Amino acid sequence: QVQLVESGGGLVQAGGSLRLSCAASGISFAIYHMGWYRQAPGKQRELVASTRSGGNYADSVKGRFTISRDNAKNTVYLQMSSLKPEDTAVYYCNAKRIIGDVQYWGQGTQVTVSS
């Protein structure tokens, strides 16, 4: 059974930092691109960051967020700094197999940034 379990969300003031973690089980972690998406109320889910191609980011988070992975721990992280109220959303972990049309989603973790 595949599980992606996010943690680390919460309430933070603008300018603060949070680190999200996503622990994967039931997959061969190393053969998956890992990514973080977010969905704010009334908006579509959008890609925030991915480990594809060494790391790529949405323009809105470049220079503030950093994605990293630890293959030994089957975990991907999202370090978020200089948070803004517009970063408020549910953040979802995504695993997409490098070859083949297979992907999995976590249940999401809420990030709320107060002004």
C-alpha cells in the first residue's frame, strides 16, 4: 500500500519559515520524481516545486523555497522561508514515477501565513 504522509504545516507569521516533510512508503522512492503542490481556496492546484531536473520552482516561490530529498529516508522536504500571506494553502506531496504514467498524492497539510 502506497502512502505519502505530509507533516510540518501550521500557522506562521509573514516573514517566517516552515519545513514540510513527506514520508513515502510502498514505493521504490528513488525512481520517482517528488514534488510539492498547493491549492488555495477557490484556486486550482499548482506546482510549487519538484525534484525533476535537479529542482524546479514556481516563479512565485523562487529564492524562498527549497526542495530536497533524502532517498535513505524515503522523504522529501520543502523548506519555506520569507513566507507571505499568499502562500496560504493546502500543500500536497506528489510522487510521479520517472518512467510510466503512475503518480500518487498525499493527503495534504495546511499552511497558513498571517499578515
